[in-house]
Amino acid sequence: MGAHRARTDARHHLIAEFHDPRLVAIYDAVNAYGDNEQPDFYAQVASDIGATEIVELGCGTGLVTCRLAERGFRLTGVDPSSEMLAVARRRPGADQVAWVHGGAAAVGAPHADLAFMSGHVAQFFITDDEWQAALTALHGALRPGGTLAFETRNPEAREWERWSPGRTSTVDDPDAGRIDTWTECHEARDGIVSYTNHYRFTATGQTLTSSAALRFRSLSELDQTLAAAGFAVDDVYGNWDRTEVAPTSPELVVVAHR
């Protein structure tokens, strides 16, 4: 995945990308993870805390969910897109996962050891009320002392300034063939960035688009909202290799506990 692309994994009820069968079909190819990135990080967190029961909010096509299930963890994957869950249910290891169709309110209370959001899901909760409701639901899904982990792009790095038609990535989908992708930033105001993802299929010349917005929260905002929901922050990393946060760090990877 090119660094310019706005990876998208949450609030599927508002984003065409997660309901259009043509875009769902290419989702994994366009949003591929690199080595030692999100799947490995969350698996390591699970191992570090000795987790057995895990819930993922915004599991999408289930890529991370199934990778953790294949490592022996018991997973619940929650997502509001039935189209994305249909892909998830076809993955190897999917029969080891309890799939739930719904948003944050559908997380329930499984008394999990670990709850996590991958794919920058946290940034799709745009308003403070939406974000606080999601954190409250995740708090309720965890046993006392349970761990919450998620990532959000570091607003100090201002990644959206590199989202433009001039920065194009190319992927090869096994069915659709070559696809050129780029992200166009429309506006950045008050921590909210609106954008459009573009997908051009070489074989047909067709271009599809999907528009949405992301919320970029600062470290202090994350601290305050997590505390208000009953969490204490344990660590914040600047990337998947657990480096310290710096102004140029691409990520804010948060590990907290109930």
C-alpha cells in the first residue's frame, strides 16, 4: 500500500467502498499489509498479555482476525458491513471466529482479554460522541484489567498533505489485474480530513471512487478521551516496531488497559 493512500476500515455504513462489490473484491489487494505491521503487532500484544479471548471492532475482511485465530486465540470479529464479512467468512480459519454484523454497540460483553481496532478504524469515529461511545462499548467488552489496542495516524506528520493524484500506487489483483490507486485530499479542518480514494482498472479503463473523512486526534486528545472512558494508557508507539513517538512518526499506536 502506498503511503499516500487513506487506508479505510470503519464506519462501513457510510462509505461506498465497503458495500460496492467491485471495491470489496479488490480491498485486500489494495490495502495489503507489509511484514511486521499490524497483524504481527496485535498478535504480539495478545501474546504479551497472555490473552485467550479477543474481540476486534471493525474487522473488515477479517485478515487480521483470522491470522490471530490461526495462532490459537479465540476471536470475535465485529463489523457493520455485511459485504466485508462475507469475504471474512471465506478466509482460512474463519470457522474459528465468531462473526458479528454491527458497529460498536454490537461488541457486547464477552469479557475479552484484548480488544483492538486495526486498519485505522479509530479515525472513522469522527465526532467526539461517536468516539466516546465506541470506547465505552470496548470498555464493556473487556474484563477488568483487560487491554485495548489501536492505531491512528499521527496528526503532527500531516500525512494528508501527501495525498494527491500525483502520488499513485499500483497493485496487481489476482482477478481484476492491475489497479492504479491514489487519494485526493479535499479539506483538512479542525482535525477532520475529507478525501476521495480513486481506483483505475487497467484492463477496462474504468475508474471507481470512494469518499469519506478521517479524524486525526492528538496524543492529548487520546489521553483525555481514553481516561473519560475508564482506560489508563500503558504505551504509545510511533510505529509498528515500537519506536518512541516523534513529530515525524507516522502512527500513534496505543496500548491501554481497563
